[in-house]
Amino acid sequence: MKNERKECGGEGGMRRCGGKTMDFHKLIDFRNSHPGFTKEMGMVVTEVTEGFARVEMEVDERCFNPIGSVHGGVIFALADTAGGVAATSRGSFVTTVTGSINYLNAAMQSKKLIAETREIKVGKNILVYDVTVSDESGQLIAETRMTYYSLHKEVNF
């Protein structure tokens, strides 16, 4: 695989690769305005660049498990959302294939959770991302490895 970052360029929230252009601001707007689970949970995409996404959410009473910690499913959903947005930034809609998570600290006093991605592999069909979830103080809550399958349905932003 060639280094696409060297072949693709852009500025001001745009990416140009292979004659196609993606507006990352439009991707952010699309994800933040689309109704559904992520919007209901208060997840907000705050940054997207090629192969990277940052997604944040305020913690409220819906997020807690019976012991007063943020539920692991909430943390996993936030990580999956961030990974999916990062994978989509490559130009095609994706679906999750698999994900694994290591919970490293309980989010007991957290007010906000932040998920950030690191791109591991971009293939023709499979994209892999590591996603960290931290709280507003910078405490690492969880690390995930997420794998996505490209639906080969072009993102037209």
C-alpha cells in the first residue's frame, strides 16, 4: 500500500485524493445532525482529518451503571463511533467488523469522555483503528482496536 498521506493533500478541512475531494466539515455536520443512537447519547464529532477523528460526549445520568461508573457499553459505543468516523474520512461509508476493548480506569467522576483515533491499516476492504477514550482530566479510561469493512459506497461531501 502506498502512503496515501503523501499522495493526498488538502487544507481548510478539505481532502483531495485521486481526483476526489472530501469536505471534513461537511462530514462533521452530517454525523452531528444525523438522528439516531449517537445523537441521542450526546456524542459530538469535534474534529476530523484524513484517518483521524475526535468524538466527545458529556456524561449524564443515562451513562451510569449500578455502581456509579460510566457503563462499559457507553465507552465502547463512543470508541466505535470515533473509529467509524475516522474510517469514513477515507471516502467510503463503513460498517464495524469487530472491536476489542481494555477498560483501564473506571470513569467514576468523569464529566466528559473524549475518544481519539490512530489509524493502523487502510486496505481495499478493511480499515483498522486504535481508539483511546479519556476523560476531561486526561485520565485514560479505555483503549480499543476497531476493524471496519468498507461498503464501497462513496461519501459525497
